[in-house]
Amino acid sequence: MKTIYLLVLCFTMAIQSGCAFKDIDKRIFVIAIGVDKSDDINNPYRVTLKLALPTQKLDPSVNNTQIISENSKTITGAIGRITAKTSKDLNYGLLEACVLGESIVNENINEPLNWLSRRFDIPMEGMVALGKPNAETVLKMKPRSENYSGNALFLSLSESGSISSFTVPEHLYDFYRRTTEKGVDPYLPVIETENEVYKIDTAALLDKQKLKVILTPDETRVFKELLQSYPHFEITTKMVDQPFVLTIEQLKSRYTIYTHNKNKPIIHVTVQMRGIVEEFVNQLYEENWTKFEKHVEQEEKTKISSLLKKLQKNGIDPFGFGLLYRATRHEGDKEWEQWQSIYPEAIFDVNVKVSILGTGAIK
Amino acid sequence: MNRYVFYVLWCDGITISGLLLYNLLLDERFSGSIMAIVISALSGMIFLVTITKSLGHFPKQGLPEILRMFLPAGARVSLLIFFSIMTITKGCIMIGYASSFFNLYLIDVKTITIIAFMFITVSWGATRSSKTILSTLELVLFICIPIMYYILTKAVFSQGIEWNSIKAMADYAFTWPKWETIAAANSVFSGFVGLIIFNRVVPSKIKWKFIPLLLIVNLHILVTGLLISIGIHGTYGVGNYIAPTYSALDSIGIMSGLFSRTIMPYFLIILFLLLIYAAVTIHVGLELLKGCFSMKFQTNPRKEQLLSWIICGLFTVITMIYFNTFTLKQIKYHTVNWFELRFYTEFLMVALIALFAVMKWKRRV
């Protein structure tokens, strides 16, 4: 009897077709995707894929990526045409960066974003960015420092490599959340190419559909400081005609919304920072540090206020004040309607508290 | 407290919430799913306490033996067949759902193939003796629970969670839920169905202090999953996903050794849990069905095994046809209705056993 069972089991193995899984040598990994607006009116989307080529050893001088672009009416159509050009099966499981061209962000991001979120095989953890002047140029560039095929872009965007005070990382899931959630608006880091390096030092702010404003690098620094609660930035001011630079090590920011006075809603922004002096020519150890702290506080306060006012004027809310209002009031769906009338009239009350922890290795 | 009783109840709660309930409850997030969880916890605890107290009056007896003492043959057989079909269907639905979800992420394999292979494993497990199943259950839980908690903890403390979205949901906590939602949420506590058979080998006695513990471990996994999904996708965005919790876990990088996408180790755990859960459930269903037959039949191991395998094969074919014919959208709609029927069935089961316990107690007095 047992022999019969075994034979039956063996037979079931035989009728399973063996080609369901494709081996790794029949697959090619897509590591970055770029979506642009093309010049062709009939085929408005230009999709660029960056494919990782398998190499035997790690050599930064070898070009180990392949770039393929196609125009089509839809993104899926363009991918279909790209598939016709490749011999291996495209696999999106390791897709790390999605670059949206400036032309498409200026018009409407909904279709590319929808496509990216709708596919199950694209990891939601991947990074999103705005490519300037277009996504294709960004993907075509190969930085000199790159070891693994195409991971330089991911290292700079995700902060797993360098951490810059001007690069605001944005994940795909967070970008999608910000486009659907009431009370918070999306943003994107802007990538520009400059001979063999990526320059990512500005942030683009969007409403739910398209680009509203691109911040300057200085504003981006302040934006990142308010957006994230972990600090990696420097504050530069001038004291006694000398540049004075403070590296921030700890940062706490808190927002509160007061609506007691209906005509004058106030948004309190409290930022506490503690840092170490990194650059100052004069002796400062023996002096009273309060003077320096007050000066930095004043400077920082004006920068933050002007950024917040700029956002308010453009009608965008990437810090999620609206969501905070929804979270702290308990009136259900009515909150959102109230907030839309509150935000344009709100006054920002910015409080900055800076403490100097030390003067570094020398006095 | 007998630890095996605890395992049966625990395994049921985490598998059902991991596979099915997140989706159903997140769809109703603005119309009272939080309240539904609270109400279902209350009703679930009432069921559990009643059934464990009542089964205490029937040591080393399962539901078939209890019914044999009190009911005429016709009523006994029809009740047992109804209960066993409901129990086996529960296992089948879970296998089908899991296969469909795995298929969404692993596009290369067909749903029907996954269902077939799962059923081979599950049927083999379900046809073993009750004691074997219980000790395997312990082993699987020991492997899975730490990894599951590791992933969930990683998710709760990740940067991606927006706590303001979760706080905003508090406005909808006191909305009165629909009846379907309560019935669905109640299934977290439906593990006690296993006890009506496992009472034969382990006494289903629970000390009072373990009831809050059960409440905590079952609700904890359920609520954490809901919070992660809402925190990662936002209050409105979460409604746009087919499988919100899977997508949410996909958004968190764990960077642990082999795995770069969190969803893969999570699927592995869900697969382990599902296999043992389905084996337990189908085993209970088979034992109930065997109770319809005479004692002479039950003592013949050859015939008994044959019957079990035939029933398993039958349900495999039905599940494969069902999940191949309908889309996931239709199946979800059917499942909500099925959950309601399951609630009434379990109510009937608890009520019957409680009634017989009272009758037995009175006779003795």
C-alpha cells in the first residue's frame, strides 16, 4: 500500500509543469524608473528603466547598468515596448528609486503615482524624487563612486549613505499617503546632475496634484529641520563680522494650534536645539554664551517664519498642520471644512530656543 | 491552566486577524470598527467562559459524546454534520484567502497550485491524532510568535508611522458598528471551537487570571496591525489598498540578513501559522463528522483514515473550484455573510453545551 502512495506522490510531481519559476539567470532587475513627458503628442509618456547588469567583480570603472527608454500613450504601454527590447524577464522586486520628470510633476503626478502603487511587485519602500531637467538625464548619469549597479542614487536619496542637511528623503508609501490624506501635502527632493555627481539640495512642494513651488537650498535646510525630528544640519550666522557655525546635535519641535479666538487662529511652532560650535575664529570659551544663543535664535526665527508664510501663501501644508488639527479636535468630518477656512488666516508664532553645549576641541 | 488550551485559542486569534480581519475592519474604519472590536471582545469572553465552565462537567468527552448522551440519533447527526461543515469551511476559506494573497505578490505561481499544495500538507496534518496536532501547534507557535512580534515592533517604532493619522481616527471610536462588523471581529475569539474536541485529550479548564491574558494577546495583534496600516497609509489612503497591512509591512525596511522586503518573512510566518491553524480546524471538523458514525466504525483505524482523506479531498476540490470561479471581490462579500452565519453557529454550540452541562448537574443533584 505504501509503495502505491509513493508512486502516486511521484506522479503528482510529474504533472506539475516545471516552468512556473524563472531562474535568476533569466531575469533582469530594474533598479530605477523614470517617467517624463515626451515631445510626441500621440505618445505623451516617456518611460526610462535603469537595469542592473550582472558583473563578476565589483569595479567602479565598469559600466554595469543599461538604460532603455520608450514613448507610449500609457506607462504600461511603454513598459511593454521596453520588454520587447530585452531578452530577460523584467523584475521590479529591487526597484529602489522612482524619478518623476519636472515636466510631469508640473502637469499631474496622479497617473505615474497610481501605476507605481498599484503594482504589487514594486516595493512601497522605494524612494521618489523629482528629476531636473528630466528623469532620463538623471538616470543616464553614472557617478564615479558607484560600486553596485545603480545604488548611488539610492544611497543619497535614502540617507543610508551620506546624510545631507539639504536632501529631504521621500519614500513611495509616504508620497502616496500625502497625496491621499486630508491635511498634509506631498514634497519631493529635486535631483540635478552636475558632471558625474548628483546634486540634491532643493525640495519641491506639491499640492495633491502638481508642483507648487521649489524651495531654495537655504529654505530646504529649514524645511528639513522642521520636517524631521532628528538633526543633521548646521546653522550659519555672523557674529562680530566673523562667520559663526553651530552644528545641531539635538532637536525637538512641537506644533500646537490655538483656535480660542475665532478671528485669529494661532499656530505655535516651538523648536528647541542644542549644538556645538564648529567654526568661529575668535576665542569664545570665556565669554557669555547667551549672547550667541540669542543671536542664533533671532536669525533662525525669521527664517522659519518666512518659510511658513511662504507655504501658507501657496496654500500648501507639508508639515501636516491640518492633520494635527484633525487629530486634536473631536468633531469627525466637520474638522476638515473648518480647517480649510482656518489655515489661510492663521498667524504663526515661532519660538526658537538654542543652547550651546560646547565649543568643540579648542576654546 | 493547561497550556495547550491557550495555544489553540492564541493560534486562532493571530491567524484570523493576520489574514482576513485587517482588510474587513479597515474598510469599516469610519463606521465603527473600533467599537466592533470592543463589543466582540466582550461577547467572545462570555462565549469562552461559558464553554470552558460547561466542558468542565464533561471530562475526557468531546461534543459527539456529549450529544450522544442527550439527543436522539437524527438530531445528533444533523447537528454534527452542520457543525463540522462550518468548521471545515473556516479552514478552507483561510487557505483560499492566503493562496490568493500570496499569488498577488508571487505572480509566477497560480492560486490553484498553491491551494493544492497547502491542502496536501494540511490534510496530512489534520488526519493525525489530536495529541500530535497539539504538540506540533506548540512547536510552530514557538517559532513564529517571536518573529511576528519582531516585525510588528519594528513597524510600530519605524519612522514611517504618522501618529497624527492614528489620533485622528479616535473621533470615530464611538460610532455604533454594523452587525456584520461585530460578527467578523468576533472571529478573533472563535478558537474555543477547537476545545469541544480537544477536551478529550486535555482538560479545557482556564484559571481566571488567564482570561485577561488571552484578551490581551489576541487583541494586541489585531489592534497593532490596524494601527500600523492606518499610520503608514493615512486615514483615507488605507482604504485604497487591497491588502493594507501587507502593503504597510512592505513599506518598512528591516534590513535583516537575507530579507530586504519585510513582507517576505511575514508571509513565511503567516504560511506556518496558516498551515497549523488549518490543520487544527479541519481536524476538529473531521472528528465532529466521525462522531456521526457508530462506535464500531470509529474504532476501525483503516476506515476512519479513509473517510478523513475522502472528506479532505472533497473540500480541496470545492475550494479550488470556488476560488477559481469567483473574484476576490465577490469572495470578500461572501465571507462577510459567512462570518455572520459562523457567529450564530458558535452561539448555538455554546448554548447547547451550556444547556447539557446544566442538565447533567441537575441530574446528579
